[in-house]
Amino acid sequence: MHSPVEFANILAGITDPVLMRKFIREILTPKEIDDFTLRWQLVKELYRGDTQRTIAARHHISLCKITRGSKILKKKNSVTRSILDNMMRNEEENIS
């Protein structure tokens, strides 16, 4: 049986960015890494306020791929939105 809890615990336990990158390269295929990083990029662009159509045109992808990210950001108590809020706050503090 697959255990997303076990996998999440493993990821949460890796605090060294170099070790995390190595682990990701070992456990995921290059295609899976590309898919994952594209999804993260799409969510960041949506968070930034870019329209779904603009993002789709920029990345040459269908709107369906972007819709999931949009729904995630609209969801109450979205962990993804919280992470992006924290990232934005940190960026603003570093600029000041």
C-alpha cells in the first residue's frame, strides 16, 4: 500500500536543501520533476494575478492544467496559498 503520510514525513525531515535536491533527483524521473516544477510555477503565476489564458499561452499548455492551481488558491485554508503568502512576506521584508 502506498503511504503519502510516510513520504510526507520523509520530505518534512529533510532540512538540507542540497540533500533534498539529491533525494528528488533520485526518487523522481526528469519528467516528474518537470511536471512538478511547472505546476508550482503555474500556481505562483496565478497567485501573482496572471490570468489563466495568459499563463496557458506563455507555457503552451491547456487551461485544464491551470484550473487545478486556481481551485487550490481559492480553497479556504489552502496550504499552498499560505506558503505563497509567507514567501511574498519574506521577499518584501528582504527588499525593505
